[in-house]
Amino acid sequence: MSELEQVERELRLSRIRRLSTAMKWFVTVVLIMVAVVGALLVITVLLPVVLDAVTETVDLSDIERDLGDIPFVQRIGVGIVLACAFALLLGICWNTRQLFDQFRKAAFFAPETLARIIKIGIWLLAYGIFDILSDPILSVLVTWDFPNGEGKIEVALDGGEAFFLIFGALMLVFGWIMREAATIAEENRQFV
């Protein structure tokens, strides 16, 4: 490798390290915000009287209902569903943060890096599936106490679910491909 090629490579690696460091800390801030917002939202659903949120509404497509009108047991169910959603988002953020940390170290083909890419794909797919299932579950929980025949099951699909499913599958396949590339590169090193 010539000196010019070495300098260009160092510039590229420096750029990767700088952006990866910035993104690691950006995702860290997002992770903290997701945790705080998730905790506050779950607490608000569980204890709307304490937080003066009795008149806040739960809005699911055609269902709109004040938090104070939903019985406590049902609000516990809603809180659990919300906590699961935020836990999945935290898993995505944590693994993304760790992946940027690996990139910052220039450990592109390290086993941990490849495992993080695959984990991000799995977490994204899990969130996409959960997002599809959460609307019907929440609609049943919010209307459980309605008289017979008045309860509702809402199914809502938007671009968010498709994004998480497609991007999750992309990351999963990309992780598998990168793992294969690392294996081939290692075999070539041993052969020479």
C-alpha cells in the first residue's frame, strides 16, 4: 500500500471514528429520553389521579376514552403493553449504541460487531411485530368493561410497522452477510 493510499485510509477511518463517536452519544441521549418518556407514560396510565391526568384521553383509531374512566385493572394491562413497547425501543437503542461504539473502535468484523448488527435486526423485527399486535390488544384492554357487544377490537396498520419489519429484516440479513464475509476473510488469511 502506497503512502498516499495509507493517508487516504487513515482519513476514512478518522471520519468513521468521529461520526461513530457522535452517533454513540446521540443514541445515548435518545436512549435516556426513551426511558424517561416511557416511565412517565406508564406512570401516567397507572396513576392518572396523582399526576392530574384523569381527563387525558387514550386514542386508538375509533376509540377515544378518558384515562380516569378506564378501570385500574385495565390500566395495568395498558401499562404493561406500553412498558413492553418502550422496552423493545430501549433494546434497539442500546444495541445501536453498542454498534456505534464498535465502529468507533474500528472493529468492523469483530464478533461483537457482527452480533450487534444481527441483534438490531431481531429487535427491529420484534418491535414491528409487537406494533402490529399492540393495537388490537390495547383496544380490547381499553374497552373490556363496556357492556356486551360494545367492546371493540381495532387493527391499524401504517408505514411504521412496515419500516420496522423491512429495516429489521435488512439488518438481520446484513449481519448474516457480514458474518460470512468475516469468515471468508479469516479463511483467506489462514490460507496465505
